[in-house]
Amino acid sequence: MPVTSVTQDAERLTMTVVAEFDAALPRVWQLYADPRQLEQWWNPPEFPLTVVEHDLSVGGYVRAQVIGPGGEKVHAYWRITAVEAPRSMAWEDGFLNDQGEPDPNMPLNTMLVTLSDRAGGGTVMTLVTTFASVESMEMHVEMPLEAQLIQMVGQAEALLS
């Protein structure tokens, strides 16, 4: 299992997942940079993701459709706020309304992924989610986001193999 730690900090409203991969850093970056690869690991299998827009430049969007187990559709987005390919990227993580615009009634969290070389080879991925509020953090803990992130990182490892 690539996940080496999961830390929740209620005071800072963060959840940090650290994972290690045998793959080289540029290869791990491709998991984010290639929308078809992103579709294969970012969500749990029961919530398949289809990326419909993928622009990893600052101010760019990744827009996607997620289909739930009952066939319900949810539209989500990332708005890229910082990127230093292939080492880091930050984004706002939210949902879209029926008009395809960011939904101000849904939680807007931020995420930061950092990739670094692992001593002896491979890559360390640190993924920090910062929740907009205590309520947002509690909602995601109930999902349970931690288990979903661990599952997603496991899918990433399988894709890298």
C-alpha cells in the first residue's frame, strides 16, 4: 500500500495524505497531467469520473462529471491556483451548478499536491486538503474522504505498475 500516513488536523481544518511510489517523479506527475489517467484513479470505482476540461495552467479548470452508484450525476471542478510542474500544484475543489458554474452553496475546499524524490528512488506524494469550514471537514470525514483518498492512491499505484 503506497499510503504511509494520513493526518487530520481539526484546528487547521486539514487532512494530509502521504504516499510513496516506486515510479519516478515525472511519471507520477503524469497521473495529474493526463486527463485519461486522472479518470482512472482520482475517484473510487463506484463513482467514475469523466474529465471534460483539463487545463493545468494557473486560472485554468479541470471540470469533470461523476456518476454515482444510483446513476446520479454530479459536476465538479478544480480551479488551478498554482502549478510548478512536475513538483506541485494547488487548486480550489468545488461543485458546479446546473448552469455549469461554481456552486456557491456547496463547500469549496483547497488542495495542494507536492511531489518529491524519495531517497533511494521513487516519489513521495503529499496531498493536503484544506476544508472551508468545520462543517465541510465533518461532511467529508463522514463520506469517508480518508478511505476514498487511500483507495484512490491505491488505484494510482496500480496505474503506475
